[in-house]
Amino acid sequence: MSLVAFTAVVTITLLLCVMTGPDRDDLDEFYTGYRSLSPLRNGLAIAGDYISAATVLGTGGVIALYGYDGVVLALSTALSLMLLMFLLAEPLRNAGRFTMGDALARRMPGRAVRITACAVTIAALLPMMLVQLAGSGQLLAFLLGFSGESVKTACMVGMGVLMITYAAIGGMKGTALIQILKIVMLLGSGAVVAVLVLHRFDWNPGALFDAAAAGSGIGDAFLRSGLQFSTGPYPGLDMISSQLAVVLGGACLPHITMRMNTASSARQVRRSMSWAVSGVALFVLVITVVGCGATALIGRAAIARADPQGNTAYLLGSRAAFGQDVSTAETLLFTTVTTAIFLTVLASVAGMILACANSLAHDVFAARARETSPRREMLLARLSALAVGVPTILLAAQVQHRSLQPLVTLSFCLGASALAPALVYSLFWRRYTRTGLLSTLIGGTLTVLLLMPGTNLVSGSPAAAFPDADFNWFPFTTTGLVTIPLGFALGWLGTVASGRNKAQEQRRQYEAVEGWILAGAVRRGS
């Protein structure tokens, strides 16, 4: 049944991409879908892009294994999207056109800014794509009853080819429709499973959490802060560092910010973000109930045996909610849950490939020539999807047997340490200079890449990517506590080092576009 459902979903989504993909050489259609989506559909697409497979499986696992800390992580994801809605969404929509490079180059034109923005876009999204693609092959093989490493690798390659196809054929509108289908299936099936879990505990959330604490084997510590980072030297600071990376990084990843360009007006982007935040808030409730339900019904030890990171907790909790005797309707529901996760992987990685391909085509190749025809730029974008997707598949095949948690953390830390300071300064600081922007992007990225190998996610613990090695010298699990302030400081230092005359010149340039960025006073293209 899972095979039939998966095949049906793939067929339908491919047809959607072909039917809704651009039929003319029109850049606005490929990059933004003519901004024709209603606020509800655009909001669902934003929520779909935001809730990746790493979020569904990873956050569900953290909740099932660490209780309170996992719930705080889930709430941080919702808080991150609210930060985007209240602070950055409208200025991004007004300043940008197609890519992150457009938003940054609005007041600082130049190839250096665009090329650097493209490089950081790929650096931030590549680890997340590897995580989801590497996990998808193993998950697909497991649920379809296959075994053998070659079969798992073949499943992963097949999923990767599908993702490249979605991005290259469907463009922004095609991937948006897939995101909408994915989020509806994910929230719908998850809500039903959450209701079944609560029904098992007589609709009493307190009883559910008490049972989860008992099933965890560690008692009340499951319901208190600090369990996830208890093995580190500074558990409190480690948790703050992790939450900072999620809150600031999740909102600024390029595949999320590019969705702001699909709204036709500032009012539309506000309404779209309201729907997106509502969808993510519902997801937080669902994942909390299902994750705690998994621990309450089958126990923390069984979840850890199935996967040390707890990535199967969402599926195990969904299955356990049905009880011993599973009816045909419950079998169909579980099939819907698994299909929704498959679709989550497909849609999320397709959106990320599209963001990277758009940035390569628009910010690097098309910006190199003074006059690039729309037909040529669209061809470049589709070839860029292939150029991004094929190395991603090859790299995913190499890392699929290692712990993938460092890669997830790396994406969020890059978003929080390089992209967040660059966006905040570019959109709101009048004196911010080109040197400051490049210092933020390059310096923030390099410091994260320098510190990340020293964390206990990479070595020094049984669950690390290299469990047999020990070059763990950085005392925190994530780099955010150090690299986020450093990213902002580097932007300030670069601006100060530019000199007073450069800062005054940049202030005048910003004042010329301030009305566009903050209030949308002048329409793009005018």
C-alpha cells in the first residue's frame, strides 16, 4: 500500500509541475509564478517550505527522547517564523525581486555582493539538502520492505532525480503547489494521529505527559529543562546557543526568504505570513502530542534502539496510536502519514534546489553579462538545478551512514551567523557599507565552518558523525553563542573600517531606496 501511495503521489506531483510550470520564457513566471497565489495558498507554501523533513523527523525525535527540551525546540521554530513575519517579511518583499542577492544588492549593486550571496546561499542550504536526501533513501527502503545498501542508495538517487525534476520543470509555482499538497497532507494526517493519541489518554494532556515521563525511564527529568545537553560542560548556555541558532537561522534561510517575493503587495505578504504562522503553530501542537505519545506508548528505550537520534519517533508514535488491532481505516491513515513524510522530503529539497539554482543563474551567470535574454536565463536556471542536484546526490551517498545532526546544525548556524546580520543591517542600517556586508557574509560563514568541527556533534561522543575520533575542543553543541554576535560585530567593524566618507555616501544611497524597502513606496521596476 505504501508503494502504491508513493507512486500515486509522485505521478500527481509531476503532472502538477508540468501543468503549472512556465510555458513561456518569462522570468517572473519561473521565479515568482507571477505573484498570482492567494494569501492562503502562498501562506501554505511558505509553511510547507519551512517545515522540512528534518524538522518533522528530527524535532519529533528530540521531543520523544528529551521531552521538555524538544518542546522548546518546536516552539522556537514557530517563534522564528513569527520573527520573519514581524521584522523582515515586508522589507524583503519590497527590496528583493527574485533571490537573496537581489535583496542585498538593492542598495549595494555589484557582482561581488551577488556572488558572495550565492556562495552563502549554497553553503547554508547544501547541508540541509544532504540530510534530507540521505535520510530519504533509507526511510523509503525501510517502509517499502527493501534491504541492502545498494537498494537504499538507488532509492536515494531516485528521490534526488525527482527533486531536480520538480525544481527544473515546475519553477516557483510548481514547487509551491507541491508544498501546499504536502502541508495539507502532513497537518491533516498528523492532526488525526494526535487526536488518536489524546483519545488513548482520555483527552487529558497531563496524563499524556505523566505517561511520557514514566515511559522515558528517567522520571520527572523528562519534563524539566537541560536533559538534551546534560552531558556538556555548560548545559544552560548550550541550550541558549541552540535556540538562538534555530530562531535566527530558520527565518533567514534563502529558500524561505525567496517566498516573500511571491506576494503581490505588502498587505498580501502580511496575510500570507499569518497563514504560514498558523500552520506552523498547528504543526508544533501535533508534533508535541505525537512525540510525547511515542514515548508514553512504546518507551524511550525502544525509540533510541530504532534510531539513536529518534528520527523514527514520529512514525513509531503514529503506529502506536492505533493499538494492537489495526483496522483498514487506520492502515490507510498510517499510509497517509508515511506518504506525507515522503512528500515533505521531495518538496523541501526541491524548494532548496530551486533557491540555489535561481541564485546561481540570476546572481552569478546572468549578472555577468550585461544583456541576458529571459530564454537564456531560464535555461541557465534549469541547468543550475542539475548542477546543484547531481553533486548533492553524490555527497548524500557518502554521508548517508553517518550521523547527520551536524549538517542540520550547520545550516541553522550559517543562517543565524551570516545571513541574519546581513539582512538586518542591509534593510535597516543606513550607514552599512559594502565592506561591512562582505565582512558579515564571509566572516560569519568562515567562523561557523571553523568552529563546527570542534563540537561534540562531529566527534567525541557515540552519537557523533565520527564516533571513533575525538577532536572535540568547542564546549557547545552549536556555534551560535559565539558566531551570531561575531557576525553582527564583523558587519559593524567592516562598516567602521570603510571610513566616514564611505558611510555617508552609503547613507545617501540608502535614503534613496528607503521608501522602497520599508514602505514599498515605489513599485519594483519603476
